Amino acid sequence: MKLLTRTASRAFSITACLMALLNPSATAQQPQKPPTNDVLTVNTDLVQTAVTVVDKNGHFVDGLTREQFELVVDGIARPFSFFQRVTSGSPREQQLVTSGKATEATSKSDGNVEVPGRRIVFFIDDLHLSPDSMNRTRQMLKQFLDAEMTRKDTVAIVSASGQIGFLQQFTNNKQVLAAARDRLSPRPYDVQGFGTGSTRMTEYLALNIDNERSDKRIFGFYVAECMKQNMPPKRNNPAYSQMVKALQATCETDVKSSARAILIQAAHITQNMYASLESIMRSSARLPGRKLAFFISDGFLMDPGAHGAGLRDKLDRIIDAATRAGVVIYTIDARGLSTSSVVDVTNSKPQTGSADPSVLTAQTGEIAATQDALNALAGDTGGRALRNTNYFDRWVEKVLDETSNYYLLAWRPESDEEKLPKFRQVQVRVIGHPELIARTPKGYVTGPQPTETAGAAIPKQPANHVAKVEDAEIRDALSDYYPSAALPTVLSLTYLNTPNNQTVLTSSIQVAANRLTYGSDGQQPASLRLGGVVLNDKGKIAHSFKNQLNVKPLSGQTDSGSVLYNEPTTLAPGIYQVRVAARDEKSGHVGSAMQWVVIPDLTTKQLTLSSLLLGGQVLDNGADKGGNAQVQLSVDHRFWRSSKLGYWVFVYNAKRDGAGAPSLTVQAQILRDGQIILSGPSRRISNGAPDPDRIPFGEELSLSTLSPGRYDLKVMITDTIAGASINQSVEFEVR
């Protein structure tokens, strides 16, 4: 199918676009027919679990019915009151599992549903990663961003140490995620004792020494190593034997102290990593639907003995937090293929010193011991653990495929006793099909959910982030990492380069007018307070604004209109996050939105595009002081099938031939779920603009052949002189 296009009307002029974007403005938009959403009744007493059923090849098994499943809780078969096959990221999933609850009503299959995307966390345990493992991890993340991630996916790259900083947030912006990946670097992991020999003592061997019931040969080996380095001269030394006995006693004390020091350091590092992991597990509960987490590590001791008290309980709390949040964890041992040589598990380097048989024998279980926690995290949350492979990017692709669909089961506790705080073991089986594997969390802890913990996974906001915003509720909304929907608020970001070579970002805010309060009689003006901050990639304020608007009631109109506000900001090249919040002063309802944007650096002289400017509309009585018509671009990017999608784009740094003329071609495509639905012809761009450094192009696209849903508009510009191409994309919705 071809894309039907025509050149946009001059009523939607280039000047009008610039005026709309570069001047602050607040307007009331004409009412539009509001979208309808199904309302799902939620029963808070239900317990739910997600089940992934795969065959022997790891492929999802579709078409199973509720009669084929058996649910066992604490060893007792239980009936379940809800069953449905769910597509990860579908609207139905968001309804079913918002706040971790489901409806009791049995529903029919959704059929073909639109998939808005997956929710994926990459938790990088950089406190337990060698440089080689970190390199493989970065390569895996690059492969995912380049080939696996879609525009609809919501992804967070999080480091245990917090070295990614402000960028470790959920986003669908690949440029932001690539910048987060580039911040990952190896961190020195150096737990050490007191120099008791030439063979380094690992945590596993230290645990063997600290445990008096373990093999004494390891302890004897390190004592002997210590004595070799400090043995007194024997010649003509009458006190030699007494000195040797004293040295042995000292070395025995030093070896035990060294083992304790190593275990204490290792436990402290693991404790910090657990704090970050628990934080992201608990905070992700606020995202609807099931989440997929990849935990990448070189492994660590699950239980370092008495010197790591509470670590095993901490791991159980993390598993419980993941289960409550609907997070399935797949763990990856980043050390890759293991070898038969003596290996230092912290640095993946062969050890030096004597290959003593007792040490070699003891270390045969070291790899397995450091994988126990990885196995528990995966197995107890319904995921899998990957070991002994150097190419885990392929495994990530396979996991994403097998977890894209699942079955959701929910049941009601039968007695008050079942609601008491206690771990409940859950098993799900497919009746009559022993060859099928049903992966599900191993259980859950009943009772109240712990409060969200603060940790390094999501850094706390510096105080200056919202220091210029006085309203406490606005300030709280701007400080939150998750938007508030109490007052529907939409944010759209567009940037343009101006004739004075400044790049201006316009933050366009749209608030639902029918959700505002117009007094007891519905005839009084509503009072709307707005606030916003523009944060750089370090989380520091680059710009802030606030405003208060009086909104007239939409008398005699039943459909909702919109309040629109534009805030321009001059910014240097870089990565920014814009957060906005709106508060209805009469009701106290607050809505917020956030979005990332990357401002390009035009000084590189590389072919560059502005944002795609969608849906320009000339406003009635919207002339500025100079008499120029005001144009409001679309904020929510929603268009009726009967309308046309108009867009503008500006081309920067186009090369020119000997006569000073550029040679540019443009092609527009409309995509859905990554597949091209419509494609327009390749067309030449004529440079009739007065400003040769900012070459505009605009057209209108017919939407009549598109079914309702969400799409991507992709505009590709080719500079035939420079031999370069560039594209810009934006999402829109057809109603």
C-alpha cells in the first residue's frame, strides 16, 4: 500500500510553527471526544500468579484452558477463581494486574490485542563484575538496544553501585539507555586479608577456614604459607624451635583474622548490592503488569556465615518483593565458560602460588557456591539461571520471546489463617502433560507489604531539583519517578534551532479540562497551577517554571476540552529530562508527566533534523503582538481517521554543491509494532526558504486507510551530496 500525501497548506506556515513553539502560551482547546476505557472491578483479597508454560524446546505453549491447570498452595490443591492467557504489555494486562490484583470474573480471551511493550530491567551487579564480564555485559546491552528493543518497550539499566546515576530510570528512549550503558565501567573489587601467603584467599576459602567444622587442610595450607614467608633463620639459633612455635601460633591467628576480614568485606559489598536490588524491585511495583529483570553478576556467596548475618533473610525479602511486584528474574553468570583451573571468582584470573591438592579439591565447589544466590533469585521468581556461556545476548533474545505470553491465575484465601504473615508455597502443573514446564514464582509471603526501601538503584532527588517550586504537592509530583494520573496530564517535547543559532526546546502541556473543578454550580472559573523542571543528565536543574491559569467552564458542552500550555527553554546540546505537574486548586487533584529528550550538537556539521512537528492548528483570536497567527501543535498526538496528519521538519547542516544548492530527498513511512504499514514515495526537497541553514519540509498524510490504534511516523532524509541519511520518528494515535 502507498502512503497518500499532499503538500501542507500555507495556512500552517513555517513562521506560525516557530511562533507557536518559541513563545510561552496557554490556551483552551476545543472539546474532543474522549476515549473510552473499560473499567475493571478489582478484589483486594485475591492472590494471583503468572505462569509461563514452555515445551522441551523452550517455546511458549499456547491454547491451554483453565481445566488443564492444577494449583497447589502449601501442598493442598486449590480451586482458582480467575484464569486468562495474557500478552505481556497488553492493555488487558494493565487492567488485570494493576497494583498486583485481578478480578474474580472469568473473562474471554482478548484475541488480537495491541501490545504497548514490555517492561524490562537490566540490573548490573557491578560490585561483583570483573572487567572482562563487564565488557560482555556492555556488548549484550548494545545488542539489545540495536536489535531487540522496540519503541513501545519500557527499559531501565540499573547498576548496583549507582554509577549510572540519574540515567537509571525507566524509559523508551534508546539514546538515553545507550548513555546509561556507556556509564558502566569496571569497579575494583578487592576484598583481602593480611598477606598470609602467595595464594590469594577467596571468600569461599575464607568461609571454609572460618567454619571450624570444615576441612582443616585449607587452614593448614594458609598457615604453612604464612610461615614460609616469615620463617626465622635456623643456623646457630638455640631458640629456633620456640620461635617456630610462636610463629605458628601467630600465623594461625593471622589466617583466622584474615578469613574473617574477607568475609566481613564481602558481606558488606553484597549487602549494598542487595539494597539496590530490593529498591528497584519494590519501586517497580508501581508499574502495571509483569516485569522482566535480567540480573547480571559474577556470583557471590549466598551465606557468608556469621559475618554476613541477615544476608539470607535479605535475599528472601528481595524474592518476596519481586513476587509482589510481578517481577520475573532471569540471572546471568557473566563469567562465561568455566574452566578446570583454579579461578579467583572475584576477578576471573588464575591464581598464583602452589597448586596444593587440598586447595584444588576445596575450590571445586567454589563456582557452584557463588551461583547459589543466582539460582535462588531465578528459580523462586519463576525465571531461569544462565551459566557457562560467553554469548548471553542470544539467551536474552530467547527469554524475551518465551516470556512475551503467559497465563494468569488468581485465587481467594479460604480462611483468616491463610492471611497471616507466612510464606506460602505455590506449585502449578499442567495436568496430563509432564513434558511441559510451568514456570511460576515458588510462593509468596502473606501479610502487609513492606514499605518501599530507598537504595542506590533509583537515586534520591537532590534538594535543588524542585527548590523553585513552592506548591508542596506540585513539588512532590515533580520529585517522583512515576507519573501521577489523578489529573490527566500529557507532555510533548519539540526542539528547533533558531536563526541566532540557539536550540529551543518547547515543553507543551495538555490538561483535561473536564477533570477540573468549576465550583459547586459548575459555572466558576477553575484554577490550574502548573510547574515544571528541565533536568540535565546529572539530575541538575537547567530550567524551571511555574504558572497559574484561570480556566473558564465549558458551558453547555458535555465532552472534554483541553488546557494547553507551552514553555520554551534555550538549551545546550545534551540529554535532558522534562518533568511537569498540574494541580487543580479546588479539588487538589494532581497530574504529572515526564519525558526525555536529546538536544543535538549542530556544531559537528553532521546532517541533523529538528523534532517532527505534528498537527499544527491555527488558533482563533490567537495573534501575537506582531499580528502573526498563533499555531498550536498537537500535544497528545491523537488524530481522527477522517482527518489528515500534518507534520513539519527542519533539516540542518545539509551539504551544498558548487552552486550552493542542497540535494535532499525525503520519504515518510507509517509503522505499527515495527512493521511498515504505509510507505510514501521518495521526494526531493526544494530549498525555497529564506534561511538556507534551516531547510523546512511539510506535508499532510491521509489516515483514512488506518485502523484505530497507535503508530509511528518515520521521516527519512537523505543528503545525496554528503552521502548521508538520517531519520526522525514520533508516535501518534488514530481514533
